Amino acid sequence: MTGQIWKRFQGFVAIGGVGFAVEALIITLATSQSFGLPAVMARLLSFPCAVLVTWWLNRQYNFYSRDSALSEGVRYLATQGVGALLNLAAYVSCVYAFPPLAAWPIVALGIGAGAGLAVNFSLSYLYVFRKRKS
């Protein structure tokens, strides 16, 4: 990886950590006794929130985008859908294949996040944030 790509990757991972924290907080609250949502339903709520937060942070602080926010946001959402398929498949597989993980959905969330990382970064770097400052 070249220096610039490596720097962007590190920023992408750090911002992904913020997205993970957003999801973890929402999932924890949604699955708590107060709200009582099943782990998979909680994920359907948390994921769009994390996508919005990570797009904005990557746009502002990692890729320094100069593109139209609307067109870029649409591209980001579409490409995140590809990574989300991997991410959600891993999450759901963990929850159903290993029933104890339903009680600890944060572990399944971490496995899902790892599964989607390479795809999400590659598509973001090559396609979404194509109009960026060097």
C-alpha cells in the first residue's frame, strides 16, 4: 500500500471505529430490558445511523471530498450496501449459528464489521470519494 492509501485506510478504520461505537450504543440500548428488541432488529436500526455518521466523517476528515454531497452520499450508501451484505451476513450467521452470541451481540457486530472492511474501503477509495484533495 502506498503512503497515501495507507493513511486513508488508517483514517477509514478509525472512523469505522466511531461507526462501531454508534452501532454498539444503539444495539445495547435497543436490546436492553427497556426496549427489548431482538438482536437482528436492533441491527436494522443501528446500521443506517452508523452509515450516515461514517460517510460524513470520511467526507470531512479522511478524504476531504470536493464532490457534490448528494451524489457522493448516494454512491456511499450504495457501496456500503455491498459491504453491508457481507457485514450483516456474518452478524446474522454468528447470532444464529452460535446462540450464546445473541446475548452478546457486540461480539457478532465486531465479526460483521471485520467482514465488510476491505470491501467498504476499496469501494470508498476507488469509487465514492473520487474527487478528493491529495
